[in-house]
Amino acid sequence: MTDDAFQNLALTNYGHFTTMRVEDGRVRGLTLHLDRLTRDCRALFDVSLDPDFVRAQIRSAAAGAEPVTVRVTVCDPAFSLVHPAGPAAPRVVVTTRAAGPDQQPPMRVRATRYLRDVPQVKHTGLFGPLYERRRAQLDGYDDAVFVSVDGLLSEGVTWNLGFVDDDGTVIWPAADVLPGVTTALLNAAHRGPVRTEPVGLDRLPRLAAAFATNAAVGIRAISAIDGVEWPAGHPGLAQLRAEYAAIEPERL
């Protein structure tokens, strides 16, 4: 990241990004990631973004370092704290880190009352979510999941939340959440019923399994939310992992 982009992002925290796992020069849901970047760039900066340019930048950054987790951040080094409505000239910044295992251990999470700002955009405003993650980890949990004032679950700090019902139905909470790439891929690949509906804390004991999804790890079992526990080896989760693994990645 250039110094001016870094300084301005640190000052304003105004930008957006997407994160993906690159392996063998391929990405699951690459088109969806690029669509997200172009959509969010229009929403935040009111300018177009060239997806072919972004694709080339990702390809260059990931070359020789795979598997790798790539983050594409879009921010404007000249974005004004005083006059944010001025003309924008955002830049694309690609950073990489070593990819972790694509199979992560089950996690215990704590429900906390929180709603992300502009939840439909994958923006760089992560202070609130990371604050809740830190608080949860200091109290012995692995992460936090967000719940509304009405007791309805929405999403995790950096992941979408899903459940499996007793009959094998995949259930996504109906809430204002970031539309996840992994969630969209699973919805298209799943050979079984899928529903989106409100899920309250009081319903958790009647659900068969819980899981988190994001592009870095795919599907991760949730073993507990607060005091409600689930088996990490539920067959519904095994089916989802197999379906996700069978999705053909796109070449950069």
C-alpha cells in the first residue's frame, strides 16, 4: 500500500475490500468478488472500477506465493475528511498473507448486540466488529456473532452465519447482512432445501447444527452460541463442505 493511501485510510477509514483464497491460480467465486468490488466502488465513490485491471493485479500479487489469501482494498488517497462529497479517484491496493488451513476447528461464539454500519457493503470500517471479537476472546470465546435488539441473529464479525434444521434444510438468518460470496456459492451448489428466515436466540436449541462461512476458510462449524451447543460432526455440515469443495474455481 502506498504511503498516501495508507495514511488517508488510517485517517478516514473510508474504503471497501474483498478477500479471497488463491490456489493454483484459481479462485472460487472470482466473478462474484469482482462484482462486489465494482458494486461497492459505485456505492462508496460513485465511480466505475475496471474488473480486468483488478484481476491482473490479483494475479500478479499471488504469483509464486500460493496458496495465499488476497485482500483487494479500494480507497482514495485524496478522500477528504472535511468534504467527502468531492470528486473521487480511488486506487486499488492488493495485499497478501499466507493462507491458513481450509479446515478450521469448531468455534464457540458469543452473541452480542451489534449492527454494522451500511451492512450491505464490505467496507473497511472494522473497529466495532473487531472490538466485539476482542471482547469475546478475552472472555474465553473464539468469536462474536451479532444479534439485534429484537433478539434476531444476523452475521459474525467477518463471516456469514448459517444453520441446519432437523430435516436437513439450510437456514440463513433474514437480516441486514453482508451478502457473502461463499453463501451465494453454497446456495447455488446445495442439493437440498434452503430458506432465509428470522432466527431468534430462543430458536437455537431447536436447530441441529450451526456454521460460519467466508472465502478464506469456506465452512467452519460452530460448536456453541452462548450456552447452546451443537455437534461439530453433523452430516449436514459434511455435505456442505463436500458441495463447496466441488465448486470449480475460476482462473485468474
